[in-house]
Amino acid sequence: MDVHGRTDAAVLVPLYVADGELHAVFTKRREDMRRHAGEISFPGGRQDPDEDLRQTALREAEEEIGLPPAAVDVLGALNPVGTFVTSYAVYPFVGLIESGHGWVPSPDEVHSVLELPLRGLRDAHGRKRLIRRGVPFTTDIYGIAGSDDVIWGATARMLADLLERVGHLLD
């Protein structure tokens, strides 16, 4: 599938089961990043010229959170998503991992690693008015329990696609 965006990128959507509940792994980007500062996202980044997008997602997950590619069973892909401001075409790949992984966040990019139950994210879906670069807008968000942070934008669209596909497993 193709999507609007000048730059191809890929993310990994790491999933695992713990205590009978399906979780996803996200990163909170550092506040001083030039692009997407402080946002909650899946580990990922721009495609290198000599790799396919699946390899990009696995490489970036290893670089950003220390998840070795061999520890990921890639199950498939979600629909690609375009970013409006930065003009990325982002291709998400879903991978199953074991629970209890010891994360090694990249000090250059990642503030923290978040392991969030999908049921809780689904139940915290809503719409919120945000202001970015001085421009107010209303968008879909997923709240994070115990935090003022929200998942929005391209990551929220990927999460909505994922929840649509696995929602039956959450009840």
C-alpha cells in the first residue's frame, strides 16, 4: 500500500501477553528532539537505502529500545499512515515478543519506554483539543492511565487500526 509522504519510514508495534492481557510497547520521545518532541510513538524511523521497510522497523526498534530483531516474530503489517507536518509515509509492522524484556532506551532519542495494556488504551479513547506550533485542533487521542500524556496523530491512527483488528481479543 502507498500513502502520502515524501520520506518512507517504518515502525515496529511490539505486542506481548502478560497476565492474560495484550500489551503494546511505545516510546516517549525526548522533549528536545527536533521532530515529534515529547510524543508517544512506536519505535521506528526513516528507511535506509539498502533495506526493506520490515528491516527498517526491526533495526529502529533495536536502536531505540534495545529489542533484538531475533526476539521479534513479525506477524504482519497495519495500514500505512502519513504524517501531516513532517511528511513521512510510515509503515507499521506488528511483532510478537516475550514479556519481561529489559529495555535499553537510546539516550539520544528516547525519554522512556512505555508498556501499555491495549484494553486500557481502548477504554481511554476520546477526542481532545490540542495546540501544536500555535495551531489549535481537535483530534482523536488515547489517554495513558496515571499520566497527562496522550497518544495522538499518526500513532493514534495506527493504534486505532490495531485495536480494530484485535479488539475481539480484549473482551
